[in-house]
Amino acid sequence: DGGITQSPKYLFRKEGQNVTLSCEQNLNHDAMYWYRQDPGQGLRLIYYSQIVNDFQKGDIAEGYSVSREKKESFPLTVTSAQKNPTAFYLCASSTEGTSQPQHFGDGTRLSIL
Amino acid sequence: GENVEQHPSTLSVQEGDSAVIKCTYSDSASNYFPWYKQELGKRPQLIIDIRSNVGEKKDQRIAVTLNKTAKHFSLHITETQPEDSAVYFCAASSGAGGTSYGKLTFGQGTILTVHP
């Protein structure tokens, strides 16, 4: 069954700690995306990647880092530089084309300890 | 960059009534407009989308209209049911950095409540 898997579902971060959110897809999609969702707000783009070993900053990249070593995987690291990391993080993927739908994972909810 | 405004932020209707959510966008190069439904704590799910070469699209009780000249698009839900209660997001997509991949900009969301 094809889809996008995010893990963990819940994650807690201590002060000064980096944490990594996992995103794996078996849809054979080239493009992958990370979004942040805060309560009562829409989704904001953190980073996106269109091809292996390449990625670009989105609208709110500060305090985050990503890698794209494999087509199936696009992990997001929330660094200690991100002072307000509490949010719901969503990963998405799509095929090539500016009018192709993005498919989302179930999300990771990150909280500060 | 693209800016998407969505209204209203909350919408309450009686079961069986229609619901309309409106979005405006700023980038005339945007060519794809999806609508997502998100239930509490769940993933956004695509419910309908429209491309810039089409003015209207319908799927059972859901329809979307697009006015490219005015840069606005709307979601119409007819015969609403309690299970339609959720947050609805509109989005607009144009090429990411001039590439062939879409970069979505989302509206702020509309909380739809359908009362039995």
C-alpha cells in the first residue's frame, strides 16, 4: 500500500537539543516537502526537494535543516536555533509538474519539555 | 511571492445547507488550486482541485470555481452533513523557483461546523 510514513507521531525536545523527524515515501515521487502547522494557521513551507542531493529553503527555513540522500527519504532536523519549535510538522510528496497534487503524511507533533 | 487569503475563518451551517469558502491569490502565474480537508490531528486530504485552464469542476456534493481575471477561487459544498465538519484549506501552486515542480502556498484555513 503506497503512502508517506512519518515518525515519530509525538516528539519532545529539551532545551539546546536537536531532534530529527523522519519522512519516508514509497510513491516513487521525485519531490518532497516539509511544512509547519501552528494552531489556527495554514501550512507554511520549511524546505522542499525536487531531486536527490538537492533541496531549497522554503518560507520559514531558519532553525531547520534537511537532507535528501535517497529518493524515498527526506528527514527534517529541528535544531536548537529554532526557538519556538512547538508545532505540527507535515511531510508531503508529489510527482513532477506544477499542477500535481501533494500527498501528506500523518504528521509529527513536536513539543518542548 | 504568492499570497493566499481565505475567508471566512469560521463557518457554521445547519445540516443540508450549502457552504461556500472563498480564496484570493496574488501571483498571476499560479496555475493549480487544490482544496484540502483536515480533521483534528489528522493529515490534510485532497478533496478537489482545479487547474487554470478550467473555470469550474464538480465532484458529487463538492464544486470549485476559478476566476483567473479576479484571481479568486471558491469551494462549494451542497447538502452538508455533520461529517463535513473539519478545517478546509485552499492553496495555490506555481513553479518552485522556476522549476517544473509545484510550490504550494496555503490559505489560513476555514473551520466548518455542520450542526445536525
